[in-house]
Amino acid sequence: MTMPTPSLQLIVALALGLPACASAADPPARPGVVQGAAEAALARTLQAHRWTLQSAADSQGRNIDAVAAGPGRSFVFSFERSRISIQGACNRLNGGYQISAAGQMTVGRLAATMKACEAPLMQADAVLSALLASPLKVELSQGTPPSLRLVSAANETLLLAGQATPESLYGAATLIFLEVAAQPVECKSAAGTGSACLQVRERRFDKQGLPSGKPGEWIPLHDRIEGFTHAPGVRNVLRVKRFKRSPANADGSAYVYVLDLVVESETVSR
């Protein structure tokens, strides 16, 4: 007996970039024209990293408890050209942003995907969206890792830590869909020792989000998928970014796999 998640076609449509989210009434912020070397460097640094929220504080320096992603969850910000994407406590938030010559960030009204979660997680997304609704002063500290402070006119502060994106480390990615079997399989590492590997096969979908062609053969995946945690007994369909290593790792691994989107999850009972 299986209990699949609803509306696979809708979720795959989202994965393919088709309309599948609750859009805000007003348009996203227009792309900003960055003026000057300092602003250009700031934009490059923002886009070259993923930014994980470390803390949110009010004007008195007190923690804003409502902005809590929950155990094992984090708010992660990504910047790409004029777009901002945030993995929230429940949903993914998307919109436009621009940076002024004075280093002030303005985020357009955010649209959210339509996943239903526990009330505190959905509230956390709403509170974060409200904090981003006003212009924010950008304070960047170069370091390892770099840190980013976003400060509102009311002196509310978001502190984020940066991690280099795979794109900045490896170049352009190839987007693929992988189906991950409910149970791992035994496999051997490059050193010849036994271990457990995810069992995967490649999937394809058409522009309408419907399965296309025959799935690939099941194979053991010796590499991990960054950002994905497998739960035994749960089958997943993932949209994955695949990066080519050059040169390959010492263990012979030629690719880096990074989770981009969970398209489908299904609990499979034996």
C-alpha cells in the first residue's frame, strides 16, 4: 500500500518552471542597475553564495522568536541576477530585488509555493516576508565564511552566513530528474569497502509536467545528493543539479549532485 503526495503533475509543472505558486498581486521589483565597482562586487558576492539565516533581532537586539524554521530546518537565501529565492520554514518564497547605488536592498512582494505545514512554520514564513517588505541596508563582511547583515529602517536585523554556491565552484549545472528508491542498496566504495548507496534512476517529464519516455535503469549512486536526506521507506522524485568535477575527486567521483527541488514523495510500505 502506498500513500502518494497529491497532484504530481502540478508539482512537476513547478519543477519545470510552469505557473504553480500563489502569485502576489503586484509585480516583482525591477532589476536594479548596479552603479560603481563596490555595488558590482556586492552583487557578485550575493550571487556567488547561498545565505543561511543565523538570527533575526528586533530594534532592541532581542531575538524574534516567530522567525523559527523548526528543528533541522533553515531559511536559505539565494540571489540570481534580479531574483531572490528563499527556502522558508514551509514554502519557497520568490520575488524580485534591486540594490541601489547606496547599498540598499529593496525586495518585491514575495510569492510562495502552496505547501501546507504546521501553523508555526507558515507563520515564520509570513513574519520573514514582512521583515523583507521594507528597504534594507546591506552590510557585507568578507571572511570565511562571509556574513551578511540586512538592517531595516526600524533597526530590525537579519544576520546570514554565506556558503559558496556549486555554480561558483564548478560552473554551469545540468538539470536532471532522479527517482530515489524507498530503500538503499548495498554497494562498494572506491576503496572496495562495503557501504549503503541510494538506488536511483533518471526520469523525464514533458512541458506539461507529465512523465515522458521510459525511466532509466536503476543504479546505485555512490555520491551523496547535497541538501537531500533520505528516509528509509520513502520514495522520492527529485530535481537535481549535476555539476562536472574537473578534475575528478581522489575517489574517482566525477560529479557533484545538489538537490534543487523535491518533486514527489511517497511512503512505501512493504
